[in-house]
Amino acid sequence: MLPIHAVEQPISALFEPITGKIRLKTHFSYYGIHTNGFMIALYKNNTIFIRASRQSKTEIQQLEGTYVLQDPEVGLNTKNFFAIPYHRALNESRFSHWVRSILEELSEQYKQEQEKRKTQIRSLTNMNFKMERILKKININNVEQFQQNGYINTFVKLVKQGSDGSDLMLFKLHGAIHQKSIYHITPEERIELLREANKAMYDAGLRHKFYIPDEE
């Protein structure tokens, strides 16, 4: 492969009037063409492999001589990447529309993923995929449901369900609700949380109890 600077000028001339600044990165035996954090095309041997949006895919497929990129070594799903010779892309009046279309689609997908992530328990402080699965077992499936239950009620439900009910679990749940790392919960706060949990478990008829020094 040629160094990036050797192929950068013609690719920039094609894309930057449409997208603004682009960035080239080597991608196996290809050059990945990136802008705004998205890879919108690949380049190799004077051929642009444009990433087609749902809107533009049919139109691109109808171009004479185009074909889907099929290369098992490229390391990504290539079913939406279509080959267009560089000189043809340069003279294709619809090329700018296709580029803008995939950028809009990728931007919208990113926004939707970000919104979805906000509802996922794993996005909270101290939480991860494992904790998310644990809470789903007690029908707490998203951030809103977790907040509605609160950390104490959630903890009690976990103990009822058969969780070991460790103090670490309690501290993680409290920190997740209050956006606070377990490492920032002071010793005094930890004692108060243990007291609160003990009372809640007693009220729920559970025998589980935390040992608190000087309170036995």
C-alpha cells in the first residue's frame, strides 16, 4: 500500500467539497474515508467503495458496472459498500447526494443509539452488563424503572430473589441512583446505608442483616 499522503489529495478533492475535512485511515488493504466520526467509504486501486444509505442503495445498485464489495479480509460487513471507479465518482452528479445521504443516516443511527443507551442500566455509575441482567431478573429493565423502585427497594427485591445481598451490591445501587462511585461513599454514609437496608429488610420479613459494629 502507498502511504496515506500519496493518495490523500485526490480523495480529499472528491469528498471535502461535500463533507468538509476528511480523514484517511488504513483499513487492512484499503483506505477508510472518515468524516464526523463515521466511515463513509473505502478506497483501493482507484476505486471508491461508497457506503450506501437505505435511501440511495437502489440508485447506486443501478449504476452500470457497480458491484458490492465482497472481501472477507476487510473486517466489516460490506454488503452496503458499492464500487465506483474514481473518475466516474468525480463526474457523477448524484455522488454528493449519496454521500450526504449516508452521513445523515449514520448521524441519525448514532443519535438513536445514544438515546437508547441513556435508558440502559449499564450506562449508570457502578453498573455494567452483568448488573443489568441481575436487575432484569426482578423486572427492572431500564433506568426509569430502577429510579422508580429506588436503591433500597431494589436491594430488598434482590435479597428476596436469592441474591447474596452484599454490602457492595447495596453501595453500587445507591451510587447508581445518585451518580456516585462506590469509592466516593464515605464510611459514615456506608454505615447509614447498612442501617437503612437492615430496617427495610426487617420490615420485609427478611432474616438477612448486616453486622454493624457497636450496634449488636
